[in-house]
Amino acid sequence: MDAVDKAVSLSTAKNHLAGLVQAAESGEFVHISRHGKPVAVLISEQAYSSLQGHQSKRGVWSAIANWRAVATQEIKAWRDRSSDREVQLG
């Protein structure tokens, strides 16, 4: 089932919350705005769970990228950057 978008103001959402929740349960995405600016989206628990599943898959790659950033900084800290080291060649 394709989701349908519905846009409502915050005051309308407050007055019709039960109906909007029912719309979200049936697959609609309810966009809520305040003073004409979008501030929230009401979605079904099923749609939310699906989004969380996608997020956790991306979370693995994000964790790897974060680890690489930290590891790179740690490795740079291991290097001796002093300029007065003696080097013996051959």
C-alpha cells in the first residue's frame, strides 16, 4: 500500500488527534506544521519500525567510520614527531 501524505496545522492536529492517529495507522503520513512551517510527521508504528531497521543497518557503517576517525587520531599520536632523532643508515 502506498502511503498518502496529509498536511495539517498543529491546532488542527490537537483537535483531531484520534482521527490523525487512525489515518497514520492506515498508512498515511501526517505532516504537522506550526505557523506554516513543518515541525513533525505522524507515522504508524510499522512505518517507524521499518525506518529504525534501515537506520540500524546504516549504524554499522557509521560506527566503522567513527572508529576509523578515532583510530586515525590515536595512530597519529603514537608517532614520534621530534626533529632531533638520529638515524643510522647502512
